[in-house]
Amino acid sequence: MLSLSGDSPLLIQTASRLEGLVPPERTLIITGRPLQDETRRLLPQIPPENVLAEPRAASTAPALVWATAVAEQQDSAATVLSLHADWYVGDDALFRNTASLAMDVAEKHDVLVTVGVEPTRPETGYGYILPGDELEGEAKRVQEFIEKPDAERAVHLMSSGALWNSGLFAWTAQRFLAETRAVAHEVAPHMGALLRGDVEAFFAAVVPVAVDVSHFERSERVACVPGRYPWDDVGTWAALGRVRDEDESNNVLVGDVFQRHAEGCVIWADRGAIVLDGVADLVVVHANGVTLVTTKERSAHLKDLIDELPEEIRRHTQ
């Protein structure tokens, strides 16, 4: 909901990216209950009933099973495109071309499809895809998924032709729900509650699990297609250095910020001023009345920090 790359919130950019590919009335958004009203406000073109709020955060697999079940109830022949709202995409037209290809492959070959992006650095925080045999054209079977390798292995994977697992997925609703029953044992036993419309019971019972693990790493019906558009996962504050312009000292400065002799810092001020003097490699964020000061290295562990915050502070981080 912040304008981390560009002039509008990433959520608005994500919805706009689907124009001409998926109409608003067929767009479903999964969010948390504290963010449901604000999501509806930011995206008035999406029907309010299409903004689904999880009763409990349980990672991506239960959320996507829920959304796919809703899509299948609305259209038994639905094909689903799954994407996140925290991405930087440098070319929306190329993105739509890739997404359309992914959906076509999912329909034609009855497989779960993931989009792999060519790595630009040996990133240890991403998952990797090792493509296998050709399925058709640019589409290939997946030989192996590798989750968050160390730096040495990441370099080796890049030289071997591995791709970043971007998290852009496509499947037919029928195939995804069938694979859920077949391989997603954390979720499958509780699908009866979901199909009865008891979303609360479903989320109370499921074991939290990422869809990468529950479906893509276990299913034998998985393919990948390459994404040839500029892409980055803006999952940490340190990532702003890759998607925003830096000053001559490699600082990213957003808002009312003054720096003297600061180097390699990421500074975000939504209200009020922030002044830095003689520091390096810091992340300083003031948003929603809370100020965060950490290092760029530790900014990747923000979720763990948020879990430990007192409730009176944590509610401002939503």
C-alpha cells in the first residue's frame, strides 16, 4: 500500500498491470482483515465482495486454495493467474504476454505453471527453478526447485541456467483443486469445510504452508515458462536500492530527508523529517507513526521482529 516503486502504491500498480488480461469483476484479492477496507478503498474498480480477508494468516497455499475454490464456483472452467502485490515490474506489456502464455500452457497441458525470471545476481533470498525437458516451445517441465541457496550454490545455479522462481503462477481451477487433494496434505483434509462455505473452520484447521512446497515441489504436473520482463521482489526495505534511483552516495531517499556523509542507506519518511549524519548501510523508515531503524542486512528479518513487537506497536505496522 506504499508507493515503494513509482508514484502509486504497489497494490494499485499490480491491479493496473492486469488491464486487458483479467477484468476487474474476475479479479480476486486476498488480504488480512486489518487491510480489507483500505484495499477496497484503493481499488474501487474491484467489486467489494472480491476482496477476501483471511480469518488467519496461514501462508500462501490455503489462501490460494480458497481463492481458486471461489473462482471455480463462479466458473467451473476458470483458469487462475496468481500474483503478488509486492513486485516491481519494469514492462507491463511483456508481463501480460508472459502471463497469457502461462495460462495457455496451464490449459493446454493440464499442468501447474510457474514463471521463472533470469537471475541478475546470486540472490540467496529467492527460490530457484532448474528447467528440465521441453514441453512445448518455451515451456519446460521442472527438473528441480531449490529454495534459498547459499551464495556459492546460487552462482552455480545461475551458470546452470536456473531461473528465479518469481511466484507468478497459473493453473486451471480444476487441476489445482485436484492437486490439492492429491499432494497438499496440510490442506486437503479440510477442504470439505471450505466447499461448504465455512471459511473460518477451514482456516482454523489447516496447517500453514507455502504453495511452492505444498503443490509445486510435490506435484508431478508442473511446468515453467520464462519471464523476460524486468522484475524484482520488493520484499525488504533494502530492495528499494534496486528499484529506485540512488544519490551519489548510493542512498535511497524518499520524503523529507537530509543526509550528510551517509552512504548506502535507505531512508523513507512519510511524515516529518529524517536527518542522517555519518552512517552507512542503514534502513530508517518512518511510517504510520512508527520509526524503524535497522541495518540493510537485518531488514530481511523484519517479519520476525514484527512478531515480537508489543501489540500497541504492532497494530501500526499493519
